[in-house]
Amino acid sequence: MDTLFNTKFEGDPASHSQPGVQLKSSTYDLQESNVNLKLTIVSTVGFGDQINKEDSYKPIVEFIDAQFEAYLQEELKIKRVLHNYHDTRIHACLYFIAPTGHSLKSLDLVTMKKLDSKVNIIPIIAKSDAISKSELTKFKIKITSELVSNGVQIYQFPTDDESVAEINGTMNAHLPFAVIGSTEEMKIGNKMMKARQYPWGTVQVENEAHCDFVKLREMLIRVNMEDLREQTHTRHYELYRRCKLEEMGFKDTDPDSKPFSLQETYEAKRNEFLGELQKKEEAMRQMFVQRVKEKEAELKEAEKELHEKFDRLKKLHQDEKKKLEDKKKSLDDEVNAFKQRKTAAELLQSQAQQAGGSQTLKRDKERKN
């Protein structure tokens, strides 16, 4: 991106130890002569670094959909300001392919297949100086064949405009572009040019005999920038908008293919919503009644158990009371018997004392006589 826009963008290289894929968005205001450009670069940090790459594409799809949703919400407002709205929709996806020289990875095919209906995909072979020219030609043919056989729709430069039909047709045959990037300038001949210096020689970034960087820059920035924006709006965004509105129940025609007004759609959706609401209310009421019945049954059962427990305790209390009364009666009988024995003993003792006294008096009289 630094080479493409001849600018040093801020930001440190991301590590390759991320637990998942994260999308990092940065917006820049660029100016060249009298031309101003608001550029947003979104990096897919951590893409392809995980052991399990099954869901690597999901954060990217969700991010693109989130930008479509933000634009749709702005479009549905009563007072729209789309002419001042900062359009964050993704207009071009530069999909970098590793220069293996063999074939596309499964991750690349799956991800591009998931993205081709949501964004303009421009496949790019990165670090193309890593493979020879003959291998590069075979690699391009192999990539194109795999994309076609897997039904992946990449962005095709438009050929319906006569002014650009010839150059775009030629450039479509060069896809995917094999590029090299460098921000270092070296003096080659009498000119300062962006290049990469190797022990075996110099690779010139802007030399079309060395790589396709100039072709990419021409097609992306100078020739087809407006078409990329138009394709995003008329194809990808409209598809998202249509699917989203159909999910919400909106449609243009009724089952008889007659025009269906927005008011009719609203009324039909409102009636459907009210019907579903009444069904939910009835279901909740039935559930409430059922819960009340279950609770009443539980309370009755608990009350029955309490009564049975009370009866058992009452009977046990009565039995204990009867036992205590019987024991008390027995103790009373023993006390009475003891008193009777005590009285009899006391009576006998007094009688014995009286008898002893009489004998003493008799002996005293006899002595006196």
C-alpha cells in the first residue's frame, strides 16, 4: 500500500501469534496536486495464522456486512444525508496469494468463495520475484483454472465502455497480477526508481518486464476506481439490501405478481406481528394457568401432608398423655397405699406405747404396795 499510493502509512507490522482474525481499519486523507482522496485501508490481522483456519473468513464477512448495514440504516432514515455520509463500504479486496508456484490453498478458495458476492476481489501474487518467469506464467494459469472450477467470481475490469474496453480486456488476461513492493529508491541510469536490491541484481518495481505493479496501479486507481465503487453499490450492496429487506418481510410484488405498496407491506407485516404477539400472549397465558394449577396441586399436596403429620403428632401426643395419666394414677395409688401403711404403723406404735405405759404404772403400784 505504501508503494501503491507513494505514501508512508503509519502502523507497525502485526504479529503472527493472534488467537483469531482481527480487522484493523485506518482512514487517511491523501492529496496529490488538486485531487483529494479519503482512503480507508482495512488489514486482516492474523488471517491464516491459526492452526484451525475453518472460521478465518467469518470476521471478514461480518465486517463487510457491518459496513453494508451502516449504509442501509443511513439510507432508511427519514432525513438522509448520503451526500455527506462517510461511505465505509469495502470497494476493493486485494487478495494476496503466496508465491508457491503450485496451487491455491484451501483457505484461499473457501475465503474468496465466501467473499465474491460481497466485495470486488482482485487476486494478487505477492513477492512475485520469488519464482521464475516461466513458473509465474504456469502459476497464473493454475490459479485462474482453480478459480473457475470452484466457481469463484473475481472482479473483471469492465469492457462495455469503448474508451477503456481495449486496455481492460488486455488487463483481464493478465489476472492475477504478480506484484513486488518497495519504498526504497535507487538510481538506475539517470533516474531514481523504486526497486529492491538483491545480491544477484536489482528488481524494478515500476518496470513492467519485472512485475505487474504498474498494471495494478493503472487499473485500480486511474482507470477503474469509479467502476469499483459502482459495482460495490449496484451489485454487492443491492444484493445485501434485497436479502435484508426480504428477511424483514418487504417485497415488491404479491403472489399474483401485482405491485405491492410499502403501506400494504407495512400493514401486512404489522398484522403478522400482532398475530404472532397474540399467539405468544395466549401461549404465555396458558403456560401461566398451567403453572398456577401445578402450584395449587403442589400446595394441596403439601397441605395434605401437613394435616397427616399433624394428625400423627396429635395421636402421639394423646398416647403420651394417656401414658402419663396412667403413670400418675399408679403413683397416686402407691402414695395412698403408702399413707395407709404409714397411718397403720403409727397407730400400732401409739398402741404399743400406751400398752407399755400401762404396764409401767402397774409395776409402780405393786412396788408401793
